[in-house]
Amino acid sequence: MAFDPNGSRMFNIQGLMEEMQTSREKVELLVSMPGCPEFYYPNQKRPVYPESEMLAFIKAKTTYKRSM
């Protein structure tokens, strides 16, 4: 597992699937959304996703219905 300089974990698609306990289709839908944070290491073809930025992104995109 890779870490960024701030100590946050960096995930690939498989890592996000395991942490979110969901299917690959749902993770790919999430990372294809506009504004999804991704990071490329030098000489790497596939992006990685910082845990802290993904959490903030998901929190900003999630809405809750109030139930009374």
C-alpha cells in the first residue's frame, strides 16, 4: 500500500472496492464522476486515489433525506 506525503493511504480501483465493500461497477462509476481526485505517479499508467481527498469528494456528493 502506498502513502502520500501527508500520511494518507493511496488506493487503486481494487483497493477502493475492498475498502468500500462494493462492486467494481460502482467504484468505476464513482471515479468517472467529474471532479474525482486522482493522482499519477511518474512512469505509472493508472491513477491512484488519495483516501482523504476521496472521502471529502464522497461527502460533498452525498445527500441525505431527512426523515421525521
